[in-house]
Amino acid sequence: MSDLLDLTLAEARDKLAAREITAVELTEAYIKAVEAARPLNCYITETPEHARAQAQAADKRIAAGTAGALEGIPLGIKDLFCTEGVLTTAGSHILDGFKPPYESTVSQNLKDAGAVMLGKLNLDEFAMGSANLTSHYGPVKNPWKRKGDDTDLVPGGSSGGSAAAVSARACLGATGTDTGGSIRQPAAFTGIVGLKPTYGRCSRWGIVAFASSLDQAGPMTRTVRDAAIMLGAMAGFDTKDSTSVDRPVPNYEAALTGDVTGLKVGVPKEYRVDGMPKEIDALWQQGIDWLKQAGAEIVDITLPHTKYALPAYYIVAPAEASSNLARYDGVRYGLRVAGDTLNEMYENTRGEGFGEEVKRRILIGTYVLSAGYYDAYYLQAQKVRTRIAEDFTKAYEHCDVILTPATPSAAFGIDEKPSDPVQMYLNDVFTVPANLAGLPGISVPAGIDDNGLPLGLQILGRAFDEETVLRAGHALEQAAGFTARPQFLAG
Amino acid sequence: MALDKQTVAKVAHLARIKVPEDRLETLAGELDGIVNWVEQLGEVDVEGVAPMTSAVATSLPWREDAVTDGGYPDKVTANAPDAQMNFFTTPKVVE
């Protein structure tokens, strides 16, 4: 494969700035890689012409000395971000043919920083899923396989296309969104880094909404440094999203000092769940040892309401989704299936346009919000959410970050998915609490299981303390020295 | 409470999603499983706890109540499956 594809984002940036490579060369290498990666089904839409034009413009700006932070860096964009004039599907049949007349704030920020867009990445329909099996455009294959076993594995979800593309070198970095683990879980399944920032750090404007109080955009990259660089370009206050927070964006890369001396790392006993594979338990212990050796102080903490996070999530998220997805009615955009009356047209369009998992969640959401059940389910879940947030507030009186496994298992086979929806939901057991509490978290590749599949560790932090999360994640990355590569590499 | 076929049909109508008769039974089973699972939330003591309505402790910003965008109905209706003369269309709703 091309050496160009092996550069990290930070290395490519430095070589571009030093004029050792050009944005056009790098982009051409990646356009070929995108084509080579087609067997993985990670891109829904490829935009090579778009990318070439942006790369040429980037080279001009580099020559003129006006380069941005991501000048000439080829990225993939999750197909949940609206991109002006470029098909945006959210992985759903119901958005057939939708070409937004506007650009999402995050993708605009990346453009403004000089990034090149290679295409739009596959995902679970409306980001609802943990295996990228619910996309109308078909499943994404994980570039990793078990040793001596040809079974196709899932890349995780919902940002499965993003994870597979970054892992297989079909883009240098990608945007993801994380509502219950949709950045961190696929990152762990594919051996890459995934960062979910604090709620409010990145604007949600122009991102197809799933659950508005939980959704947050973040970077998916091959290294922690790359994630720090990319987050710096994505983040920031936006008047178009009233929940985005007006505070300065720090230089995240500068936070990667390599020094975690005296850092207090909390280890929550409640994350030791029943039936967790011993390899994950061992990796967690390994992570504790690594950070201790690096000079951090390990603190036992308790997050007593952890077991209620998933059930609370599966009320709050579907409730918000049922409301957000009411807009897909066959009138203003996307699919329309005719009916004799307005209601019939709505019902036909939504019955045909939504996939099974999306329908399940809309129905659950409608049910828990309906008269007579609102207090028992929705209000109770919101109160439990307060309890979960309080758990973290109390824990952070004793520690600076929290170390946990990223997922309860390694990637599983596309044909091995559990038939019970609740079993599938358990994939997000370690990631969901941070969404409910609005806190930042990063998944870092830290080890390989007996089958040769990557496993991730997660660092959670205080609100708007991405810097410490990145610093601790970087220390883990240094200690783990993860160099394994997937079987499938593009180009 | 068990989520039966009739309840699912009613909720599906409220959500404006057509569910074929032969799918109602399976869907009721799945949804009932999910609802039974989330019912464990009832165990949590929430006496005096305020419901969480914002993920981050911040107050919403104010802005001028002013028109800041618009004036391009062609762009607004460009993605509509059946836009006519800059209007969205629906099946007839008034006789």
C-alpha cells in the first residue's frame, strides 16, 4: 500500500506544511483507497471531484501561507451531517434523494480549516444501532477478521462506516456522532481512536437529529493526537445551536504532554459486569497498571446507578427520536408513498421509509410519551438521569478521569447478531452513562483478544475537560503501543 | 402491563406508521420485552429528585427576535417530492 496512506493526520499535516507532499498527491492516494475499500461498503456516496477541487485549493493556500489547521487533509463525513448539494441519507430510505441546500456547522468548520471531503460514510439508520446492520444501504464490514476465520464481522455502530474507513486507511480521519456510544464503540471494534466531546462542545446544527439531549459530534482517527487536532477544528460556539456552549476552544494538541504524574484515575466497581470476557477484565487491569506506572494515582470509585443507565437511555432516546423523526412525513423532502388521505400518505410513507429498528424506537418513544404513561416512564427516566449525573459529580470529587473498558466484547459476526433487541442494546453498557451525563469520553485501542481482534479502553472526564481526557488517553496509547493492523487495508 | 396487539396498533397510528396486521404480533412481543426491561427504573429512589432536562449546566442564550434568514422558497422546496409553484403539496385535506 501507498506510504502516503500510512501517515497519521499529524504527520500528513506536517509534511504538507513542509511542502514534502502536496494535498493533490495525498488526496489522489485516498481517492484510490476509497475505491479499493468498496468491498467494506463504508461509503454511501463518494465525492472524488469535490475532493480534487478542495485539494487544489488547499495547495494554493499552503503556497500562499494561509493554510488552516487541517489544510489538505482528506476526511470522510458520516452521512448524518448535512452537506450542501451532496446526497445526505442518514442511512434511511425515507431520505431518498435528499440534497441539503445548506452545510452542517461541524462540516463547515472542517471545510474552513482546509479539510478535503472524500465522501459520505455509511451508518446505522438515523444512527440507531450498534453494529451498522440497520442501514438502508447495507451492512458495513469490519476490516478486521478473527485469526484463521473468514467470517465477516460488524464494525460496531452507529458510526460504523467512519470506523471501518479510518481503520482500513480509506480516509485520514472521519466525523462521527455519539448518542449512546456511536463513536466510542465502533472505534473500539476497529482498533481506532474515537472521542465523544462534552455535550455542547460541537454544534449540532445541520446534523440529522436522533436524540437531541444526547447527540454529540466528534472525531474518529488513528491516534489520540489526530483526534485532538480534529476536535480543535470541529468544536466551537454556534449561534444556530442554542445548546452549543460559548467558551473558548483550547489547543487540544498542547494538552498531550505525556505527563500523567499525580493524575487521579477513578476505577468504578460497577463496570465489572456479569459475563464480561476475562480478556476485557484483564485489559482493564492492564490499563490500570499502565497508568499507575506512568505516575497516576488509582482511586476506587462508585457509580451506583450504572445499571440503570441503559434502561433510562432506552426511554429518553426513543422519546426524543419519536419527536425528532415526526418531520419525515413525505411532504417536504425524501420519500413519499401515495395515500388517499393525508394521514394515509403519512402512514404509508413512514411505514415504507423507516426500517424495523427505527420503527421500534419511534413506537417505544410514542408509547412512553403517551397519556397515562408519561410520568411512569419518561419522567421517571429523566429523574434517574439526574441520579446518574450526580454519581459522576460525586466521583469527580475524588478523581480527575475514569478508566473503564470501552465495550463488553470484541466485534461479532454480521450473522451472529442477537435476535433480541435488548441483547443488542447491551453493547453500549459502558458508553451510555457519559451521554446521559453529557460528559466527554475517549476510546483508545489498547489490546488484542485471543482471536486477534482489537479491544479498547475508555477514559471519561469532567464536563469540558477534553484536555485531561486526551492527555490520559495519550498516556494509555503510549503505554499500549498498539501497532496491530486490520487484515483489510485499502490501497 | 403487557403491550398487546391492540396497543401497538394504537401507538402505530399515533406515530403515523403503517404496520401490516401480520407484523403486529411480533412487534408487540419485541416492544413488550423492551418495556418490561426498562421497568426496572421503578426500583430507583427518586424522592425529591428533579428531572434532568439539560445535559449541561448552562443557561440558554438570548438573541434578538429578528428575521435572519429566508427569501428563497425555491431552495426550501427543492427537495420536496411534489412541490408546485414554491408550495408543498399534500393530498386534499379540505373538501
